[in-house]
Amino acid sequence: MMTNINPKTLADDLAFIRTLVDEHPMAYKSMGIIYAAAGLIYGFQCFANWALVKWYADLPTIFWLVLGFGPTVLFLAINFWVPMRSKADARQKGIATRAIVAVFAGVGIANAVMAVVFGLAAYQRGDSSLWLFFPVVVCAFQGAVWCAVAMIQRRTWMWVTAIGWFVGSFGLSLSVPEIGAPFDTNYLLALGLIMFALMGLPGIIMMRSADKTA
């Protein structure tokens, strides 16, 4: 028995299926720009702090304030500019893309909450070394993000990135000094390398992948 197929219904079904698999290159490029910017900016901040603490620790306070807050101001500006820049090209995203965006957004919120938690704990206890555990938690969160993304995208480099974040989290935890012990500048060096290799580089890969599929 033949079944009449309505061309309009078939077209609607195909359009729906396409939204399920559409990776939306522009969304990936925007995420890549923001992710790469975060890795490069904060990686530079870590390296600069490492070098200055090691060799030029007696710089004026204003210099340290600029180095402390300047990178965040720059990153927030980029975080605002990128969505505005890509707004005109925005289209319906596929489910996979929306899931990835949601995972990154959720972990971003969790990072902000944990920053407040560790900041308050360090202030109340008068122990600044507690703050050094915040990047440890951030690395673990990033590893979880990339595990989820790798499960969705099934790409080897994403699994490597996830494992790298978990290894980085473990390594940083070993670099946190005991209470009263002198600060280990290698902590900043390690964190800078992590930011460049596991945030800056993956962000660049995301940008290049988006350009190839656009």
C-alpha cells in the first residue's frame, strides 16, 4: 500500500533533523575566541606574576593592582564584544551546540560562585593560601566540561584536553604551600602553562575548526 507523502511535511521533518545535527560554526567561533582570549590573557598574567615575584617583588603597589585587575577588565571587554559582534550572524543552533554552550555557561557560573566562596573563606580565616585552591577547582571543573564536550563531539583532542585539565588540577594541588610556608612561585608558572596549553590552544582550535566548517 502506497502512502502519500506531503512534500511540505517532509521538508519540515528534514529541517527539524538538521537543527539536531547543525553545529553552528559561528557559535563555535565565538566560544573559541572567548576561550582563547581567557587562556592567553590569564596565562600571560600568571607568567608576569611569576617573573615579577621571582625577580622584581618590590614594585609599587599600583603596578600590582594593574596587573591584578587589568587582565580581567580586558577579558570582560572581549566577553562583551564577541557576542555583540556575532549577534548579526546568529541563527538557530543545533541541539549539540546548545548543549555545549549550556555546559560552558553553567561551569562559568560555578566558577564565579566558587571564587566568592574561596575569597570569603580566605578573608575570614586570614589565610590567603586558601585562595590558591580556587584554580585547582577551576581546573577540575574545566576537565568536567571537556569530558561532556568530548562525549558529544567524539573528538580525540577534546579528550586529551579533559585529561590535561584533571592532571593540571592534581598538579596544582601539590604546589599549594602549607600554612606559614613560603609561597612557591612554581605554582604561578604551572598555572600559566595550563592556561596557555589547555585554554588558549583549545580556543584557537575551536576557532580554526569553525572557519573550516563555515
